[in-house]
Amino acid sequence: MFKYIKKIFSNKNLKFIKQDISSVHKYCINGSKTKVYCDEIGLKVEHPDGTIEYSKWEEIVRISIITTDQGPVYDDIFLMLFKKEKGCLIPSESDGYNEVYEKVSNFEGFDFNKYIEAMSSATNNEFLCWQKK
């Protein structure tokens, strides 16, 4: 599963920084969770390993749902908010996930059908829900 996610981030066409989420699963299994804080300006993501990610809403250029085949033992659905050079990876079991989803689902052109399709997936896949024009 982690090779799949790393492959997404290493795609040269995307030009995004590689991100490693293996520590998220390691800590989620013993009860710790990623915490997400958001307001009208942007969001802050605090992962259990101490990694912190930030983004302003206006910096987001692409929104995807990434699914894996690791559920239900591990969180297998991730909301990925891509910026030009970095992104914020938010596991669906994160504290604050629903608030972020409420915000991004209101972006003009957000594809709810892709989101619903992602929620039904049990394979390693990426579902593009929104892209800045």
C-alpha cells in the first residue's frame, strides 16, 4: 500500500514532493490520530509522528481521495489536498476530517460522484474530485 501512495507522489508529471504516510498507520493502530484544524483562511494538519502540514484554501490546486486495500485494520481512505509543491494528507479517521470535507466539497465543480465512488473502493486507487481551472 505504501509503495502505491509513494508512487502517486513520485509521479514526475505531478511535480509534488514525496510524502511518507507509513508513520500515520503505525500510530493510528495504537489510538493516536491525525488532528486537523481549519478556519476561513486554511488548515493545519498534525500527524501523530509530529509532522505538521499547512495550506491556505486558495493554494489548493487539486483534491483527490486516495484509497488503499488495507482496511479495516488501517485507515484506507485519505483526502489529499495538493498544492503546487506540497500537499496535505488527511486520513478519513482524523479528528477534523469532516470539517475539511465540508469546506472542500463546496469548491465550485467538486465531483461528488467521484467522492462516492471512492468511498466504495477497496483497492489502491486515486479519485480526482476537484482541480483548479
